[in-house]
Amino acid sequence: MRPGVVVLGLLSFGFLLAACSSDSNKTAEDPNVFPKDYQRELLLTLTNKLDDPTNVKDAGITDPVLRQAGKEQRYTVCVRYNARNGSRHYEGVKERIAYYYGGSLNQLIAADQGQCQGAVYKPWPELEKYCLAKSCS
């Protein structure tokens, strides 16, 4: 037998073993797991991003819904609020859209005009009542 054929056979066998040894028991993560803790995640994210997360007005949030996001569907939540800037002046109502992957917040961005059109907002007192002081009730 020629040495080249033996080497080629061993290489082929090695590739076959490597393919079989991959973790085939590992299941792919479901990107569309319902985001059970969506309000807490959004509250934490917003209170860290806002210049002044206290005394927010007109806060509203939607329930998670599956929505087309490019070629995929993802759970999304629309949020709106009127927060103060660093000078403590209200900036006007802003609308954001949150995208979820695998049940966790993946992205929170400004909603394009129409992305949250027709969204059914419910009051979100948790954002309006957020307080930084330990003495807050």
C-alpha cells in the first residue's frame, strides 16, 4: 500500500471522529422564550441609562409580543416615558423598543416612527416611583 493512501485514510478517519465527537446533545437555545422578568430588566436598564431616573412622568409599558425583526421574529416590548435630563428639565415623551433573545433583554433602542404604533400601553408606576435614596418608601 502506498504511504499517501494510508495518510489520506488516516486523515479522513480523523475528520470523521472529530465530527462525531462534537456535542450533539447540546440543544440550540430557543430565541423566542417568553421574557418573564421583562419589567424588572427594563427598569434596571432604564434607571442606569437615564440622566435622572427619578420623578419620571407618563411612564407606560406594553406586554411582550412576537414581532417581525428583520427576517426573524422576536419578543418585543414598547416603553414610553418623560424623563428629566441632567439639568432636571423634562425632555418630552420618548418611545423605546426592547428586543429579547432567549427570554432576556438583548437591545433597547429608540423606536422608529411606527414601530410601536398601535401598542397598548399600560401604566408603569414602578418607573415613575423609582427612588435613589435608601429612605424612599
